Amino acid sequence: MTAIELDSVTKRFEDVTAVDGISLAVEPGEFLVLVGPSGCGKSTTLRMIAGLETVSDGSLEIGGERVNGVEPKDRDVAMVFQNYALFPHMTAERNMTFGADAARDISESELSKRAAEGAEMLGIEDLLDRKPAALSGGERQRVAIGRALVREPSVFLMDEPLSNLDAKLRIQMRTELASLHRRLQTTTVYVTHDQTEAMTLGDRVAVMNDGHAEQVAPPQELYDRPATRFVAEFIGEPAMNVFPVEVRGDAVVHDTGLEVPIAAGEMALKGDIDAADLGVRPEDIDIAPLDDASAGTCTATAEVTVTEPLGDSLLVHCQLGDETVQVSTTPRAAFDPGERVVLTVDADRSHLFDRETGEAVYHAPNTAVGSSEDRTQRADAVAPGAGGEEIQ
Amino acid sequence: MAVEDSSITSESATVGLPDTLWVHLSLVVSIVLMGAPLLLALLMSTQSTAQIYDVTNLAPGGHALENYQSALFEYDLARYIVNSFVMSIIVVVGKVSLSLLAALAIVYYDFPYKDAIFAFVLLTLLLPVPVRIVPLFELMADLGWANSMLAITGPYIASATAVFLFRQHFLSIPSSLVETARLDGVGPIEFLVDVLVPMSRGMIAGVSVITFVYAWNQYLWPLIVVSDQQKQVVQVGISYLQSASQAGQTQWGLIMAGSILALSVPLVVLVALHRPLLETFALQQK
């Protein structure tokens, strides 16, 4: 039995479709992250699971029961909000127990026991008597998480819970959330726009765009075998380079003469298409000064425009024909703007995307990860109304 | 206020002394002008009738105790003050409770024609009690409420202003707080009592002050609907003092003593709760 199942769930606000037929299954104990740019429908999806938004179309199940019209309080879910949503006039402890106290038949002693346990787990035992105004951002978010813990729900819903924290605290809380989930094993749906959070926290990550899920897969697989160009460019920092190429037999060729071989039989270009988009990650391109590089396959000359030292690596922006290509190389490598360089693309780490639909049509064989093939969920919402492809 | 203002202007005092002088002078004049009626009333309440009719006599007289005692007990002002106090408290409690419930419904419930209903509530601002006096009097007579506490409090319980203020305040409370409560299954009344009321304390205090002063100052409606002098309120009580005369001369000392007594209660309330009142109107200064 799945913990949460969305089947072609759609949300329309008057004439705007916020969520467009999304299908997802969350396994019990799983940590699923919904990630995507602003306005992609990830928060709306979460709010539909919580019951704070109605479902316009499709079916939503929690714990095997259809909950489309069920009140939020009867769904056995607890939510953590971005702005913490703490009651300013209540102490941290009261904030943690208020909801559970108001709605459920839980004895005082049980409540305070749960609050104490939650506080201990989150390291806020000493703060229980304080009001939110006397707490820092991180402490407030801990109290908000503590409130969800006290409820002991079957599902945690988290709506960008770390977005209001500063960078350092965010990383710390991220680790704490991960270990908390490991301890509790409670099914969690987590919304964020931050791909690092998504990659580090999620058992699986659903990349959302424009109201539908582009790909639902474990983090590494998203990175290694992105199902669409959108996923390829969204996941990974710096973003994957994508530029148009021509398909010629067993190779793709760029205007500048860059030629990348394609493993025979792997390509799934539909029909007689001879144009596609080549995707290569910045770290999968080698950069070398023009004079000591030998020309060969997968190479092209380019001009350095900007260099960005990132400490652990150097990001070099190059002009390759009409394209700007980002290359990640070893730190302290000496490249100057204006310098002519030779770029070598790692053919074993390249991807091809359909220029029309953006769907991946080819991943170099070496990009495969384990048996991930059968775990990949490709949401079919790219073509709405094409009939719900059943997702495991 | 004038004293506080001087601290602001004093920065430039060394440069433009004449300027600040003018500012201070005009402030003093305007304060004296505004305070004059009150000060005169205070002064006259200590004088005998003869001293008052001697217009140039501005020295405090020795009849304060006599005037106040007579107003309070001989002319029953003490009873009227108690009546007014009870009336005002009932109006405050009733108005605040009803308006909180109305604002709760308007902000947190979805029902058809919600905005139209709110607009209709606001429309009642166009029909204050004095405009409705005749039909209201008939209604009170039909209900058998005439000459009772119900008659002088009931018509004041509904308030568009208070509903509006509470609505605006509720709208400023983050929706995630409401959603948290919904997810936890906190009932509406519980939410109102445990969350909204504590979070609206300042606003409630502000509305209470305004309402208290407003109710305290009601004159026309109690005058019409209450015929039993025992049940009358203080503002009407003052007019009773007017009928007292000494050798054909109105006893202004007595009337002024009554007026000072009548305004002292709302003054105390106002001073005690001036901070939330200013917050209500977002006028709080640093």
C-alpha cells in the first residue's frame, strides 16, 4: 500500500491551471521532495495533500483511502510552514501542544511527555518556556517541527521549511531533518525550490515544471539520466550546457565542427529527426590551452570570456560558436579572458534531447546508474490528456 | 505634548532661537485655547453662584466640596454615574463580542455573497442611532424594553466600525496560522478564544475605549427612551442639574461640578488605555 497516491490530480484557480494532472506515489516511510521553480505548482500539490486546497480533478489517496473531500484534520497529516506559523502569544511548549490538545483526546501528561521528547530530539529543551519573539529563526523552525512531531501524524508535509533561514543554518537544519527522518521513518513530502536541498534530503525527487512532474527519481539518477532537458538544466550547479547539434549517423555535430559520437542503437529519436540538443555537464568538458592540445574527436576551439573561481573548482565561461559554454576545471588553472582554448567533451557523459518536446532521447551508456531504469517514473503529463500512464 | 515637541525642535535651538520661540509660543496658545473650557469648568466647579456671575473672578473659590457633594448626592449624580457605567460596560462587552464573531465569520468562513454582506454591514454606518430614533422607539415599546437597561444598550451592540476594524486586523494575521489550526482540527470558537483574541488584544482594547467613551456620551437616546429618572444616565443627569436654580440664577458651580464628574470616568479610561487606542489607529509614535 502506498502512503500517498496522486492520480492525475489537477488544480485549477478559475482560468489558471496550477497543477496539471500530476501522478505520484509516495511509499511508506519515504522522503519525497517536490522541487521546481516558482509557480511550478509544487506548493499547491502539497497543499492539496494537506487538504488546504481542494482537488479540481483526479484522485488523491492517503493510506489507501480516497481523501478528496476529507477535512484537513481528518487526514492525519502535519505541516511545517515556511514562516513557521507559530502563535506569537504562546510559549514554545504551548505552541507544540496546542494543536494536538485542541483536537484530540490526549491526556495532559501524554502531551507534555510528547513535547518533552520532541524538544529533546530537536535540542530545544531549554527554550520551551520562551515565546516565539524570544527565539531565533532556527529555534522557531525547530519548535514548528516539534509541533508536527507532537501530533505523531502518519505524514509530514513541509513547505519550504528552511527558506527563511540563513545559509549556514539552512545546511545545519538540512542535516538535522535528514537524521530526524532516519530516526522516525515517517512518510514525508517536502517542497523546496532549492535543488541542493532536494538532492540531499530526498529518497526520491520529483522535479516539477509548469504544473506537472517532469521526472520522479532518486537524486543521483536525476543527475545522471535526466528525463527531460528541463530536469537536466534544473538539477546540477552550475547548470548543464545544452546546445543545438545536427544528428549525422553515429555522431552529432555542432556548427563549430565539434563532433560527438553516439553509441549505436541507444538513441531513441523518434521519426526522421536530424536535429537535437546536446547536453553536457560543465565537469564533463575538458579545457586545455590551444597550443598543447591535440585536435581529435569531441574537441572544438573556443574563447574564454569570463572565469569564476569557486574555491574548489574554477568555472570558465567560453564562447563556442554562438553558444556560451560553462566548463568546470581544477582550481588555480590559469585561463584568461580572450584566450583561445580547446574543449574536449566526454562522449561517455553526454545526453541528447528532442528539440521539440525536450525529452531525453539519448544518454551515453556510461551515465546509467545501477538498476535505476525500473525505478524511474516518467510523468506523462507532458502531453496532458494522453491517458494516465500507470506509475508504480 | 508641547514639552515633548520642544525636545525635537531644540536641536536647532542654538541656530534659530526666534524660530523655536514662535513655535513654542503658538503651541502654548493653542493648548491654552483647547484646554480653556476644561480649566474654566474645573475653576467654576469650585466657586459659588455669586462668584461665577462675577465674570472677572478667576480665583478658585472655596465651594468645591459643597458643589461636588450636592451634585453627587442631592441631585443623584452618583446613581446616574453608576447607571452610565453599567450601560457602557454592557455596550463594550456586547459590541466587542458581537463584532469579533462577525469578523470571524467574514474573514474565515466561505459563504455566498460574503463581500456583499460585509458591504451591507458597512452601509449601516449611514444610519446611526439618532436617525433611527422614531422606529427604534416603536420597536422598544413593542418589545416592552422601554425604560430599561436593554433599551439603552441593545441598539448600540451592533457596530460596523468595530466589525471593520477587527476584520482588517484578522486579515493581517498570517494565513498559515489559520491553516495550522485547520490541520490540527482546532474548532472556530476555540480558534477565536485561544488564538484570535490574544493576538488582537491591542485592537480589542482600542475598540473598547472608543466604544466606552461613545456609550458614556450618549444623551439623546437615553433621554427619549428612559422616563424613569432613577434609571437615567449621567449625561441626562447633568441636564437635571440645570433646573436647579438659586434666586433665579442657574447654579453653574453645581453644573460644572457635575460635568467634571461626568467626564472624569471616560478620562480615566482614556488615560489608562491610551496606548492601545493609538495603536488601533496606527498613530503610535516612537
